[in-house]
Amino acid sequence: ESCAAATRRSSARGARMTGLELLHFVRPLWLLAVPVVFLIWWLVRRRSAVQALPKGVVAAHLQDALTVGKASKSKIKPIDSIAVGLLAAVVAVAGPTWSKQPSPWFSETAPLVIAIEVSDSMRSNDLQPTRLDRARFKVLDLLERRTGSRTALIAYAGSAHIVMPPSSDNAVLKLFLESLDPAIMPTPGENAASVLPLADQILADELVRGTILFVTDGFVADDVPAFAEYNARESSAGLVALVVGKDEGGVALMPDGSVVMNNSGGRLDTSIDTGLLRRAASEGGVAVVRADTDDSDLRSVTRQINSNLQLADDPNAQWLEQSWWFAVLAALFLLPTFRRGWITQW
């Protein structure tokens, strides 16, 4: 289930340009024909719709019956619909556009930093075999969906560390991913906020806006204000969280089968604080997706990653012409010209 946070994130960074502000023409010189169309319309409209015959040539009682268009002198005339159709045709040829279409491979090559939590709570067995193993499976499935993409890997617990810089070599990333274990982390705990400066460092040289994906079983209270502060920056990357685990949690077990204990000597609590997840979404601007047994969660994550792209930053983006709207309008207004007798009413 995805928490809608993208809109909050965009409002914090300022409103984007609307379609009206982006409106322009690919071939603007064709608009020079607009005054010509208006001139033709004015000249034809100015003429009297009724061409009076010389008196005495035709009997007075027959002249009214033989005069075309006398009854509609003040009504809409054929030249009116023809002028509107020609104006629409001119606009269509000029190539109106107000949006960009990214290159086909743009969304697949969007930069992504995966920050996977490698803490003791990820040893929990509420997802088999463990949360950490399930997180690895999800990450590998996501990489399969991102053909040719550049992906970096960060591991974090109480501190964050770059495991692999951006690379499109999924085989190497898989090796590093499988080697991660809470035992190798230098600082225990959960500090997702420590990922942000490292991710910024990784994404600094990217041409397009990237995404930071947290693969985690939850956040702590200090993470929320850090996320909010990060999202307030205009140049920040998008934040997405794939949360693995059940709300009630499970038992965190060491490789030898012993139970992981907390600092007080009790069993480690691995329950998920859903209230903090809601705060991370509403206050921190993180798009939260709960891991599922099928691929619906990965589809949601992929949509979030793609929605973080700014089309204006795509160097290969092409303006998407909207000429067909005006072509249809032109056809509708010019269609009556095929009606017998319509043109003769000029």
C-alpha cells in the first residue's frame, strides 16, 4: 500500500510550470498566415450576401425567390465556419505543444540509490527466512526491472556506508548485497537519516534527478524531521521506502539460533511502528510502500521512481506536439463545405 507523499513533496519545492506556461509552437512562422485568414474572412463577410439583380430584368415577384441567401443575410455564413477551420488548420501546422515526452530509455536509466537497513531487527523471522533475506530478494527483483540502469548501494544501521557506487553491473551488486550482515556493521542501531548526505554525494554528478530507496523495517523518530528538512531543498532526490515485515514483528535470531537481545537484556522488539511510517509520509515526504508477497509493491516503487523524474532535465526529451486536437477541430468546421449549395451562399 503506497502512502501519497509526492504531492506534499512537490508543494514544498514550489509549484511547477503549468501547461499554459509551457505552451509554445514548434513551427511558429506558420502563425503569420493567421492575419491572412482574418483578411479573407473580413473581405468576404463585408460583401453583401444578397447580389441584387438589375431592376426590370426580372419580375419583382420572382426576384425574391431567385435570390440565394437573402433570408440569412444577418446569420452565420459559410465563410465563418471556413475561417474558423482555416485558423485551426494553421495552428495545427504551427505545431502547438505544452509538454515533453522523455526518451524511451529515460525512465529505465533514472539514477537510484538503494539504502538497505542491515540492523538486528532485520534478522526477524516474521518474513521467511528473515526480513533481510526478503529485502535482498525484493532488491534483486527490482534490479531486473531496471535494464541498463545505474544503481548505487548503501548499507546502514547506526551509521551509513557506501557499499557500491552507481553501476549498471547487477551481477557485482548482487555479490555485495548477499554479503551484507548486521555483524559487519560498525555501529548498531537504526539511523536512516545518515544515508542522506552519502546519497547526495553519489547523485551529485547525475544529469537527472534521482531517487533514494530505503529498504527497511521502519524508521525512528529522529528520521522524520531529517526527511522533512531534506525534502525542503529544491535539488533533493525523491524519497521512497519499501517497508518489509509484519506490524506485530517476529523473533530476531542470530545465525546460531539464539535470540537477539536488547540493551536491557530482554528480547529485541521487532514490531513496526505504523504511526512513524505515517509521519514519515505526511511530514517527511517519503512515499511509503509496504512489501507484499507478489510484485505489486515493486510496481508501486517503480512508479514512484519514475514520478520523481523531471522531464525538463532529460537531455533527450522531445516536445510532444498536440496538433491533432486542432486538426480535428479544422475538419469539423470545414466539413460543411462538402454540402451541396453551401459554398454558393457566399
